[in-house]
Amino acid sequence: MDKLTGKTVLITGGSSGIGLASAKLFLEHGARLAITGRDPDGLARAREELGSETLIIRSDAGNLAEIAALMQQVESHFKRLDVLFVNAGVATAAPIELVSETQFDDIMGINFKGVFFTIQKALPLFGANASIIVTTSITNQLGSPNFSVYGASKAALRSLVRSLALELVGRGIRINAISPGPIATPIFDRFGLPPDMAQEIKSGIEQKSPSKRFGSPQEVAKVALFLASEDSAYVVGEEIVVDGGMSLL
């Protein structure tokens, strides 16, 4: 259990769901860890679960000034960065007629612009054999009514990973993506739907899935560990789909 011994890792959106599950697994494998999040309560709970040696930073993933400050804190605390898992993201549902400019800017600002500049601001911290992991989504290749802006933001990330893979590999930096399908994380409960409606949608997804269930954050975390470690040293610019077969339908 030492695949990340001596490695410094930053996980954005690390206080819940996939990010938190990955943080726990990375710690088990010897990583020195920093995580970010926006919700103070979520960060406090993460601190209890991850321990006092984990650097917990409140940071808005779509705010460029806060992204720059984040990297300064990571550099001050750890001096360098070996693994960057850009996992923070938002998802809100609305038919095209009801999408506001504010909603559009919020989704694209966090899911695309924020990811781009997080990677950009992290570059001076990387040494040789570094790894960047980006969370995309199966909506980047599948139509998803009422999630058009979210799907577009994730498709932009898939394209970004391909381009940056070629741009960064010569510097000793690998970048790859994880594309989750339906995963049992808190993000699904943040859509503001009535509980009975939310449960009906969840049940429908489970029945549609070839695997007949939601995936767990821990299952995605294991893929993140692979991409973070030397096990994936020759994997560049790829997207690993973790969806129980949903994207095959």
C-alpha cells in the first residue's frame, strides 16, 4: 500500500464524494495531501476523516484569484506538487429555455475555466513524472436533456485533456481523465428536486444501467489511484470511463 509514498497530491473538490474517497485512498498509499472545497461544514467533516496532517483549504474552483492563492499555499506548505486531481465541479439541471446567463457562467466558470486555470497555475509546482487527472463525465459523449451546459462543459474538458497531453508530456507531465457515469455522490441531491422525484429518477437510472446499480465513489477512486501512480506511466491523454456500461447503450 505505498503507490504514492513521498508524493504530494492536491485534490480539488476533495471534501465529499469522489474527491473525498480518493483522498482517503491516496492517504492509505502514503501521499502527502491537500484538498479544497467551498462548503465550510463539508471541509470540517473532511478534516475529521482525513486527519490533521492533511492540508484543508477553502477555495472557489472558479475564482482565478483564489486558484492562484491556493497554489501559493500548496507551494508554501509542500514546496512541490506531484499529482493534481482536478475534481471540483457543479451540475444544475434546466431546459434550454430556462438557462440563465448566471447559471451558464457558473457552470462553465467552475467546470471548464476553473479547471484550465487550476492546471495553468499548478504547472510551476510540478517536477518530473507528474500526473494530472481531470474528472469529466459520460455526458461529454451522451445526450442528456436538461444538462446541455453541464455536458458541454465536460466535453470541453475532454478536448482540453487531449490537447494538453501533447503539450505537457515533453515536460514530464502526464494528463488523463476519468469519466464517471451514475455514481452515488451528494451532487445528485443538490439539484433541488423533491425527494420522491429524486428517488424515482435514481430508480430509473438503476434499471437502465447494464449493471443495475449506481457506482460507488470508492470505485472511481481506485481508477484515480491508477492514474496518479507509476502504474499508468505510459498512459497519456486517455479518458477512463467508470459507468457500469451506461455509455454502451
